[in-house]
Amino acid sequence: MELRFSPELRQQIEAKALSLNLDLNTVVAVLLKLGLRAQDEREEELQRLAQALQSSTEPEEQGRLGEQLGEMLFAR
């Protein structure tokens, strides 16, 4: 598999590899693994909030959960 990165991203990856004394492939693999894990955790949290919002019967709690859900969806 061949991956291409922007010059700026490549510099960041190379700097990280140098600072950790690792090869580029290892650094890319670790960063991808961490990114995938973070995405999975984010999706789980979104599902948890959506389920809590759906099952809530209290307007105040619904508002709070709706705000949290909106922040997660639109704050990037």
C-alpha cells in the first residue's frame, strides 16, 4: 500500500518519528490506530447520548443532552 501526504503532514510525521526514534511506517500505523480508536469512542459516545436523549422524559435533561449531542456533531 502506498500513502501520500501533504508536505506539512509528512514533516509532522517525520518529526514525530525522529523524536520517538521510530521508522515512518511505525509512526503512521500508530497514529492511524489511535485515530481509529478515537473515532470509535466518539461514535460510541454519540450513540450513548442519542439513546439517553430518546429515553429521557425530563425536558431539562433533554435540553442538556441535546446540547451535548449538538456540540459533538457540529463542533469540529
